[in-house]
Amino acid sequence: MATLRFVLGDQLSRGLSSLSDMEDGDIVLMAEVADEANYVRHHQRKIAFLFSAMRHFAEDLRGRGMSVDYVALDDPENTGSFTGELKRAVERHRPERVVVTEPGEWRVKEMMTGWEKAVGCPVEIRPDDRFFCSHARFQAWAKGQKQLRMEYFYREMRRGTGFLMSGPDDPAEGRWNFDQENREPLKAKVAAPERPTYSVDETTQEVLDLVAKRFGNHFGSLEGFDYPVTRRQALHYLNWFVETALPEFGTYQDAMRAGAPLLFHSHVSALINCGLIDPREACERAEAAYREGSAPINAVEGFIRQIIGWREFIRGVYWLKMPGYGDENALDARRKLPDFFWTGETEMNCLSQCVREVQASAYNHHIQRLMVLGNFCLLCGFDPKEVQEWYLTVYHDAYEWVEMPNVVGMILFADGGLFASKPYAASANYIDKMSDYCGPCAYSPKKKEGEGACPFNLLYWDFIARNRQVLQKNHRLQRTYATLGRMDPEKVERVRKEARAFLDGLVATGDY
Ligand code: FAD
Ligand code: DLZ
Ligand code: SF4
């Protein structure tokens, strides 16, 4: 009797642990299920990308001689859930056992642990070894630490992987981190490189039609879909990035420009998260570019740090703190998310640009997510649950394991500072320095109060004053609270009054 190997939509890797010992007669199961598309109402582009990538991956496996049982969304017998589809497949194939790779999300892990009982045959759950750091290793590293610091974890990962190391404890060029070089605003004469595009084949067109029909009322647009959907395209794209955009990736990592959403960013998160690109090969290619002299250390170190540092660290935090991490709300934030997060209809140009870009492409780069949208969510005090749902819905790379710690810990400080040493709160000055958003905006980044003052300036001091009790003991905010203490109390009250009027004016119908 054969083994049934259930491969999920974010497990599209030929080297997946659940496929490692395929034998003749074994069957790979893949299923498009409505529950996964609807547990949040994912961006249409994300669903289309994933279904197309899944269908192409199934073909790829078949081309390698494997037998794949693929259940499409519009199969009349489709039950709409992972458990339902596994149950039906077990009835069809009567396997001796089921083998799976552990999922990315706690929700699905809970489901998986019930499968043996639900389907009536043994289910083996294997670790996901596409990550560099196992759950056990992260737990051992975090043990006994009240606050987790990514920078120290990252050094461990550098030592362990050997990326950019000159000796066992010698980072290349004598430094672990070149972030100081990576904060340049974009000069007007610097043009963003043109990206390769990938044409829509018959399989992708079928999926685009299916998504338009079944999920046309979800957020976002399918227009101009040109993202890689096969392993070959993903590799082609990665190589393009390393050769063309990586050299400037570091320098302009924090810059933002209206109408140029990608700049020098890699745009590979969705490809890595679904398995089409292995994080190891992404780092290896980047390191090779450095060794060959075609990309500088600040770019390559910055890119590798995002992957072996932040990405692994964030996953570690998720599995360390689940379940319950998503319920944290240290700043007692309760405000509803305004409608313009779904429509982009706001006079605040920075927010409007970011929302319209994500509507069109299911993508914003990190600084847009962190310092524009995230900063605004923090300052306004939006309910962490609403913010989590938004971030999980709108991005094509969004999975709870990576979205949740970035929202709860990084932007909202809702975990009370488990890994952020202080909240990432900033006034308009930062956005003005790092982008060209403020020029045409209805508000002025320079005005601190009164007619035309940028809401970020009002909200910043309101946030600091509103959260005094929780935040004033944070040593990194001592100077901020000292400044607040020196400010004219009448001015503070005027600014706070304007901030409250702004907040009360936000329309949040909850209709989106
Ligand atoms: P690049 O800037 O080119 O970086 C290279 C790679 O590093 C990324 O592809 C990604 O794999 C990794 N990376 C960088 N920063 C992080 C980080 N903070 N956490 C995890 N991985 C990181 N990333 C997701 O993949 N899925 C999400 O759902 C997600 N939600 C986020 C929510 C918030 C509030 C914030 C602040 C960040 C979030 N990120 C998320 C992290 C990061 O913004 C994206 O990975 C990045 O913007 C993707 O674009 P890129 O591929 O061009 O990245
Ligand atoms: C995100 C997603 C969507 C939209 N649809 C499917 C699907 O139909 N079938 C599938 O196997 N996976 C899908 N996924 C990815 C899963 O949500 C993901 O595997 C789990 O969240 C575990 O990380
Ligand atoms: Fe955003 Fe304020 Fe600048 Fe307008 S002035 S773009 S609202 S930071």
C-alpha cells in the first residue's frame, strides 16, 4: 500500500521534507480549497498567484514521474477544506499512511493534529527544513531572555550558516551590520530598474478567470498580472534581481518614491514563502555576487540579514508565542480601521499612495509597511486584531507566521516590547526625508499644528502623551518624555485636541 503525501499551497518546493522519500505508487495530493481563500478575504492577486503556482508545481512533479492527485476549486465534489479533501483522498486511494510537512500557521497545525482521527489512518508530520532555524533551536536561543534582540540572533545565524564570514567569529569586512550605510533617500536622478515580466499562459489565464468569478468581491485587482508562477520563472527573476537591483538594494532600502513601488527591493517574499525559491539559494546567489565584486557588502549583508535574520527570527517568535500572541494589546488600542485602508481615498498622500499600490499589486515594500502604514496604525491606536486582518488580507506574501509578529511586535508594540526596544513611532519628518510623498500632499510635513498641519505631527505627540503610563519607563523614550515635559502645556493640549478631532473624523463603517 502506498503513501499519500499532502502538499499545501505554501509548500511548492521540490526538496520538501514530505516528498523526500517518494516511492513508486505513492501519490501527491494537492487541493485548492475555499476555506483557505476565505479565512481572511485574501487579495485576488494572492489567490491567483498561489493557485497558478500550485497548478504549475503539480505539472512539474508529474513531469518528474510523480503521480499527483490535484483537486481544483471548481471540482463539484470539492468539500472546501483541507480536512475534507484529505478525507476524500484517503477514501479514493486507501493509503497505508499520510505524510505531510508541518504547516506555517498555528491554525493549520491544530487541524493537522486532528487528521489521524478524522481520516482513520496514520499521519506523519515532518519538520519544515526549508527554514535555517528549527523550533527547538529558536526556543533554546530564546530561553531565559526577557527581551529578544534580532541582532544577536542574526549573529548566531551568520556563524551557523557561514554566510559572509571570514572566519568562525569574523564577519566579512569586520562588521556584522552595515545598516548605517542603508538609509539614503532616493536622489531624483536615480531611476528604478525595469523589472522582467512573465506572460500569462493558459493555466494562469484559467486561474485568473476562476478568481475573478469566485473572489471578484475580494480586495485588489488582477489587472496586469505578470508575476513568476513557475520554478523556472522564479529562478530567472531571482537572478535578475541579484544582477540588476541588488547592488543598490542596501543604499536605497528605506527610500520611497510615488509611482515606483519596488525601487531596488527584491520582490521575492511571495516566491520564498510559497516555496518556489529556497531562502538558501537566494542568500548563496547574493553572497556570490559580493565575492565576485558585482554587489557591495552593504547591499549583500542587508539582503542576507533580512532573510537569515529577520525572516527566521519572526518565525521563531511566532511559534514561541503561539497560541495567544495575536490577542496581545499592551497599549489597549481599540480604534476601528478606517475605510480608506481599503479604498485609498484620503488626502494624506503617503497613505493614499501605499494603499493604491497594494490594491494594484498586492505589494508594498518594508518601509511603506512599517513607517507609513504601520506607523499610522500605531499612532492612531487601531485595534491590533483589525490591523492583523488587514495585513494578512492585502499582501501576496502574507501568512500568519510572518504577518503576526511584524504587526503585533514590530509595528504596534502590542506585545509590550518583546523584540522592539521602543515603538516605531515617527512624525512627518521621517516620511518627508525618505520619500517624495509630501510635496503634492494636502498637508504640510513642516506644520506642527493648526490648518494644514500633517496628521502624523499631531498624532505623534498625542500618542506619546496618551501612552505615557506604559511607555515612559522605556529607557529609549526618556528624551522624548523629557521633551514632552518641556513643551508648553497649552500647546500640548491644542495639539492633542486637533489629534482627537482628526481621529474622530476617521470614517470606519466596517463595510469592506
Ligand atoms: P526585500 O526588502 O527585498 O527583503 C528581502 C527578503 O527578506 C524578503 O523577501 C523577506 O523574505 C525577508 N524579510 C525582510 N524583512 C522581513 C521581516 N520583517 N519579516 C520577515 N521577513 C522579512 N513579509 C512577508 O513575507 N509576509 C508578510 O505577511 C509580511 N507582513 C509584514 C507586516 C508588517 C507590518 C511589516 C512591517 C513587515 C511585513 N513583512 C512581511 C516583512 C517585509 O515587509 C516583507 O517581507 C518585504 O517587504 C517583502 O518585500 P521584498 O521581497 O521586496 O523584500
Ligand atoms: C493562502 C492559500 C490559499 C488562498 N489557498 C490555498 C489552497 O487552496 N490550498 C492550499 O493548499 N493552500 C492554500 N493557501 C495556503 C495555505 O493557507 C497555507 O498552506 C496555510 O496557511 C499554512 O501556512
Ligand atoms: Fe504623509 Fe504628512 Fe507627508 Fe502628507 S505631509 S504625505 S500626510 S507625511
